[in-house]
Amino acid sequence: MSDELGPDSQGKIVVFGAKRIRRAWLDDEWFFSVVDIIAALTDSENPRNYWNMMKARERRGSGVQLSTLCVQLKLPSADGKSYKTDCVNTEAAFRIIQSIPSPKAEPFKQWLASVGYQRVQEIENPELAQQRMRELYKQKGYPDDWIEKRVRRIAVRDELTDEWRKRGIAEHNEFAILTAEIAKATFGLTPSDYKKLKGLQRENLRDHMTGLELIFTMLGEAATTEIARNRDAQGFDPNRQAAREGGSVAGNARRQLEAKSGRKVVSRQNYLIDKPQTKRLPRSNEDD
């Protein structure tokens, strides 16, 4: 059973086997979705119902209120919205796992301990996170030059989203709108249209871009950051204008290259390594 971490830049999704585990960083530690843990250990078709029955069983049997181990944190759902979800830290997760009869329990405990330890290491030495990311992409079959562009692009994106937060932009919906404005001005396509072009579904669009597409994505987002910062754009509308103009900087550069090279930058090519498409890189929030 695989225990690799997903290359999600914010670290909000990790993978145990074929199951995605959502998590959130709070008070210097990770909190994991309980229903995702149950889905990974039981293969239940309705892990939320399993969790409710499990709480009732423990309350009747041992008198333990498992809900007291949890905090409710907003996590993204399949419909793209975020909802309050029961989450537990590593210590509480070990307690809950004890109540789940599963042959996967011991491998999951080892995986969970590894995830927490890796995060502590990465806080002390941030370069470790990038090293692990590079190794994961190498395992997936990506070439070194593409990996370097991808890592750099993540840094550019993080700088932009940090700037948006400082300027009063709400995450999720507003991030998605501004990202779409940059993409449309850069490539003439929104992220959702771009995914359709490349035949993607829930995969991270950036993980399937060519090197040139990554470069122009970086240019559009770096230009947006610079414009918003220099104008001291505050609130949604001024930052939306900055996003359009930043994307236009990259869009103009793209068109100039296409005119000189005689070749389109926007491509159906992607880096889907596994054929048929059964093992996909987890979705991150970069397309939002």
C-alpha cells in the first residue's frame, strides 16, 4: 500500500493508498478529516453514517464521547464548497483508529506518524518540503527541467495568494474568480476551459501544463502581484482589475512568441503519466 504524499502546495490533501485525506493546519499541528480517515480504513460507501454509528456505539459501550476529541474546521467538499467537518489531530486520530476494526489500521498509524513528523521537519527546514516535492514528481516521471519550473511556479502562486489575503480578498470563491481572470487574459481560457482542452477532470491543471505554459502562468501571476502591490489595491474590484492587467502582460508576451515562433503556446499536451488514467495526482487549490 502506497503512503506517498500528494504534491499539494498548501499541504491540505495527502494520500493514503488510493484515498485522499483532507487536513487543515491549526495551532502548529495538522488536523485530519475523520470521515476521510474512516473512508480510508473501511471502504465504507457512507463514511459519514459510519462515523455517526461509531460515536453512538462508543457512547453506549465505553461511555466515551468521541465527538469531544474533534474540532470542526471548514474543509473543501466535492462540490467545490467548504463545510464544517469533524477533524482530529494526530493523537486523537490514533484513539479513533482503535475503534475501527480494519487490517489497514497499523499501516495507517505508521503513515499518520510519518505525515506529522515530516511536517515538523519542514517547519524547521522549509527546503525539505521542496526536496520531497521534487522527488515525488521524479517518481511520477516528470523531467528535471519541468520540475524546476513547477516548483518555481508554486512559489510565485504562494506570493500572489499571500498578497491577496493582505488586500482583503476572501479565499475560495474570490480566489477562483481572480485566478480565472489572469488565466483568461494570459491564454484566452479560464482554468475550467483549459482542463477540458487537456482532457482533465479533478487533476491539478498546473501538473499537466507544458514548460512554456508554466512560464506564462508564472508571468501572469507575478505581474498581477507587482501591479496590486504597487497600486496598493484593496478589496475585490481593484484586485480584479490588477488580475486582468497582469494576465494581459503575459498574454501579450505569449502572442509575441507565437508570432515569432509560428507555434501556439496553448496545448492539448499534458503530463498524465499513468495510462489508463487511474492514478492521478491529487487536486490542490491552485486552480481556485
